[in-house]
Amino acid sequence: GTIGTAGTTGTAGRGGTSGAGGTTGAAGRGGTTGMAGTSGTAGTTGTGGAGACGGPLPPSGTPPTLSCCTEYLHEATCAANAFIYAMAFSADGTRLLSGGDDGRVVLWNFDGQTLTSQASLSSADWGYAAFSPDSKLIAVGLAGSNINIWNLSTLTATPATLTTTGTSYGLAFTPDSHYLVSVDATYLYVHATTGGQPLAKVIVPSTVSTYGQAVSPALVSGALGIGIPGSTGVGAVYTLTGASTLSGPIALPVTGNALLSAVFSPSGTLLAFGDYDSVVTFYTYPVASASAAPSGASIQIDTTGFQTIEGLAFSPNGKYLAIAGGYPGDVSIWSVASRSVVSRVPIASGQDGLAIAFSPNGNAIVVGEKGCGKFLLCTR
């Protein structure tokens, strides 16, 4: 609509697109179409649809209510119809990575409530990428095989190319930032970040047939846990001791259907697997044997069993679990202690949720979408 002299200001623009043109946007509440032209600076685009985007951010450690989720474009035109397989915050909370199967990883600046694109790191395959815990390095899986290490301060790829034999389906640094754990369709690897051949390399059993990996953010009794969600419903658990000793797998028969996601709690003592049939199952780490019983009750996000669990993320304080669901796509946050839902909202674009991550202070989440190169940032 054109700028109307009779338009109200301020509150009429909340939730709508900002600035020029004066349209209130699909999520705008209370505005009259095409008339409230002079405002609009008051709010971000409210794709979450559950409330206004104004007001203070949640306190540190408090998850967003999902009342305000802003959609961002990893790719500008949806030409590649990219799936966003990787979403990761830097440990200092100032940067974000979005990685998609359009062959790119995009680096964003984050001020606590909005994102601005900074750079595109090319040559990725499925877009899997990770920050080192010291916020100095970025690992990017290359097209076809191998992994590049980037210097975050200079945004240059170092000579430290890590040798693999296939496409990476998951990347994670060890807590000391000195080593990188990755997985492809055949092997689980441990590399020194200085490059070259892997320090450790083990075959992933065909009974697992991986969809990704989870690496503990903390050592437990001097060892690092690694979980692989298998397409056959088996969760493979490995343990890394030292720089090059991988033991396992312990093959947990989690479910009769595919496992699509896995994540460790911040303490490294709880491992969660998300499956094709809407269920999250928890195990205590270290896992004693393949007959280990689940830890506590499971979470079922859809009683009909149709909604797939594509992404999982623990909050930094370990109190909450964020879940990216598909068919239909939504995002939800659950209490780990009570296994009860805290907040939930559908993805307004209609895409399934895929990758998901909490910000380091726990008061924001990002959700990669399964199509058109879109992702959500939820800050309230």
C-alpha cells in the first residue's frame, strides 16, 4: 500500500515487514492493509505468528517462547531449493553458520536479536560445518570428500585440509579445539586440526548406516562420547580417549525405524536420539552395553507417530531440549526434567524443520528448514 496520511504509527506495524511501503505483512496484528504506512520500524517479520516482536529479550538461560521467529534466507532466490543441514553458533555468541546442500556455508553476524550476512564459504557439499569451542576456527566439509579448516579472524582457508574418503554428514570439534570428529557414509574419523590423514579411523557398521553424528561437548571421566543415529534404528555409541583411540561401537537397538538425529547434553552424561516415528529416547553416558535401558521417559512429539524428529539441541544449561519436527514442520521446546512441552509453534512457511541450535546464552534458537534455503531465528 502507499503511505497513508491517516495511518496509525507504532503498534500498527508490529510483526509486519519494516520500513518503506507500509505493508503490514502476513504476521502483522492490528494493522489495516495498506494504510498504516508511516510506522513499520517497530518490528521484525513475525513468521512465528504467536505474538509481537517487541519487548525485552528473555533473560540468559531462559529459552524463547517462540512468539517471535524471523525467517532468513540462506539463498536469496530459492533457485537451489536448498535444505539447511547445519546451524551452529560460535561459542562467544557473535556468529552463526548456516550450511545447505546448495554447496555453500554462510557466515552471519549476530547481535543477540538480528542477523546480518558476512561471508559465503564455498566448496561445501551438504553444508555441514562447525565452529571450534574457542571461536577461532571453522570446519567445512568439502564437495565429495575432505574437510577445510578456516581461520575465523581472517576468513581464509588454512592449508590444513583434513583427508576423508567421502561426504561429511557431521562435523564437531573436541572441547579443547585441537581435534575434529567427522563421519561419512563409511567411516568415523578423528583429525588433528593441523591437517592431513586422520589420527583415528573406524568403519561404521552397515547395520548402522549413518544419518549424522553427535559429539559430546564435555569429557566424562577423561573420555569423549560420540553417538551415531542409524537409518536402521540402531544408535552406535563410540568413546574417544586421548587423541587417537576410538572404542566401540556399542550398538543400541533404539527403535524399529530410522534414527534421524542425536545430541549430547552439555555435561556429556545424557545422549538423546530422535526417530522417524516422533519419539526422542534418552540414554545415560557412558553406556555400559547394548542392553542398556533408556534413561527416564521418552518424549513423543506426535501421538500419531507421523512427525519425524530431524534435529535436536540441548539448551546450554541442560534444562531444555529443542526439537525440529517434520511432516508437518514445527519447532518445540521441552523440559528435560518433566519431559513436557514448554512452547511450540508451526513453521509458517510450511517447510519441515531440520537442523536446530541454541544460542550460547540459551535465549534464542535457530531452525534450518527443509527447502528453499530458509531458516528461522526465534528470540522471544
